[in-house]
Amino acid sequence: MSNINISEGIKWGPFTLRIPFIHMKFRAGEFLQGLVISGATAFAAAPMAMKLGLSFEEAVALSFIAGTLISAGPIIFGEPMAPGWVTPAVPIVLGALAAAGYYGAGPCVEGVCQYNPDAWRFLAAMCIEFSILILLLGITGFGKVLVERIPRGLKAGIILGAALAAFYQVFYEDFAAYEAQPISMTVAIVLCVITTFSNPFKKLALKSNFFKILGSLGLLPGFVVAGFVAFLMGEVVFNIEWGFKIPDIPGLIVKTSPLYLGLPSAQMFIDALPLVLIGYMLLFGDLVTATEVLLDAQKNRPDQKLPIDLNRSHLSVGIRNLLATVLNPFFPTQGALWTGVHVVVAERWKKGPDEMPSIFDGIGSYYLMGIPFLYFFLPFVTLMQPLMVMALTLTLILTGFACAYVAMNIPQKNSEMATALLIAFFVTFYSAWVGLVVGLALCLLVDGLEEEPAA
């Protein structure tokens, strides 16, 4: 039989529900990897939430909601992709929140800064516009056309702006956090950059399975080593508590949901628009990357036809963002791709049905079968609490490097490179609106508008 559909689920509309342990089989290897990698990244959003005025308990609830909705991608909507944040948009959004006086507003006590409901109304405006845009472009299929029409200089400038904004956030805006853990932060950054981007390390990985596995674990090895260094050097103190605790979801909803705070103002929708457009462009790039990885893997697995459908992917992300808007609007945590996990699962799946019968078995196991027990388990929560700033720092640094890599490869002319640099500068140090307007003017007057050759 040439085409075996191993992971049939329950069809609903254009989507497919796959029930864990029934339509998704448990795989111990991917589950354990997901457990440790999720442990390193689960609370990366918490420091950001606390700088927007949430308590640590409310930040845990925010991470729980974001993580649960992300795992709904493959489980409830049937997406054959490992979903994640629209990570490159994070530093740009943080910069916009800081410029508006919402992010990190003093006084801050133990990482918790001043709460301003307008910050969450502004985030709600982003989520509402983002959801509408994704759903419209998904239904009409116009997203691909829109992104292909973006000039190379503008595209490179936005992505380079995400890189610059990430480095600016770590080494300037939040440098006090770096100074609080200078040794362990340095160890973490150096190790993670080496295992992720170093060409000498990649050559070692080609010769050694140990280094290959090490590289596939993303930020985890550097994070673990740096955690031990932080403890040994006295840069962190662990206060482990035992038992289980339900995240403070009601408190989070009251402080962040538009159902309680009211709808954003018209000006907030206007200010959010360029951030949303940038977010969509970055999201579409993730969708293209995810699709190419799957199509490459599909060549080796004629026994399972992958259900790749970009229109359905748009609808999935749009619905997840709408749900997040109602509960806790925290743009841009509902994206389409966690690149590292997606590549690792696809590479394992392409080796054959003996290695992984269905790609959904691997994705489901990596996402802990959709069971968010880590957020309830106090030993894990309290272990991660002093390390969550480090997790956020590593996320931003790796995002910055990845965006810089991508951005530098897009321009084909010197004028496009100059345009990209100027756009990145204005996006980072002024605003997304200024960056987009300047970028369009430069593309028109300096680069000239050209049709990109078909791929």
C-alpha cells in the first residue's frame, strides 16, 4: 500500500482533532526531549509579563495559557508543524511597549514593575488586528502574494530590525539583568551561540553523533550548564517548594482580558498596525520554512501523506490568536513554528516508519501530549523561577543571531543593504511606523521597485 494514513483523527471543518494516546502515539524519546527543552523555555515569557505589572503567579498562568494554545496547533487543528511564538517579533513589540511607557515602568520590586491596563489594551489591539489579518489572508489566499510583493530591502530591514532590537533589549534596556548574573549569562550566551551558529561546531557534529545530538537540543545544553554555574557562583538561589498549585488564571484574566478592561482605543489600533504587518511578514516566513522542511522529509516517506495546507495553517493561527485575545492578549506568542523542534522531529520521521510511524506521534510527544503538568508542579516552577530571566535572554540572543543571518542573505544590491540598515535603525530606535514609512520611501526612491524572480 503506497499511502497509509497512520494518524487519522476526527475531522471538524477543515481541521482534524487528534486525541493524544489514541491518534497520537506516545514516544518516550521525544517526550523526554520535550520535557527538558520545555523546562528550559516554558517561562521565558514570565519576565516580560512581570515587567508589564503581573505577579509571578499571574506570569505562570500566562505561560500556561500560551503553552496550552500553542499545543492546540497539532492536537486540535491537525497542523503537521511544531508551533511556537512569532519569536522575531518579540523584541520589536517589547521596544514598542517600552517606548509607550508600558514595559519596565518603575518602581519595580523583585522583577514586578508598575501595572498599567493600557499596556494590555494595546496588546489586545495587536492580537485583534493580527487575528483578523491572518484569517482574511488565509481565507482569500492573498498572504503569499502580499509577502512576495514586499521589496527585498524592506524585508531585510524588518528582519534586521528584529535582530538589532533583540540585542538592544539585552545589552542596553535590560542590562541590569545581565549585570545581576554576569558569569552565568556569559557562559549561557557563549555556549548557546556556539552550539547553534558556530561553523566549527557544525563540522564536529558531522563527525560525531554526540555533538550532533548536542546541537539538536537548541539552547538546552548551554542553559543547563549556565544554571549550574549560576548556582556555584552564588548568582542564583533556589528555593524549591513541593506539591502542586493551580496557576492564577482568574487573576490573570481580570488584569489582562479585554472582557474586563474594555476594548482598545482607536489610537491603539492605529499604533498597533505596523507591528501587526511586521508580525505577519515574519509569521509567513515561518510557514514557508516549516513547509519546505516537511516537503523535503516527505520525499523519504511515501507511506504517510502529510496534510500540508497553508490556508488551514492561517486559520489555525488566527483562531488561536482570537482565543488568546479573549483570555490573555500577549502578542506574539501564538505563531506557527518552533524551528528547532520542527526540524528534529521531521529528521527523525523521514528515517522511516520504524523510527517514527507518524509525524504526529513525534510532535505530540514533544509537546507532552498536550498535558500542561509542568505549570502545576511546584518543584519545577520554583526551580525555574530564578532562571527565567536567563531563559528570556537566551531566547532574545538566539533570535537576534538567527534574524541577522537571514536578513544579511536577502539583499542582492548594495543599495538594498543600505536600505535594510536604515530601516532596522528606525524600527529599533524610533517606531515601527517610522521604520515602515522610511523603508517604503527608500525602496521607491533608492532601490527602485522590482519584481522578484519566481522561485
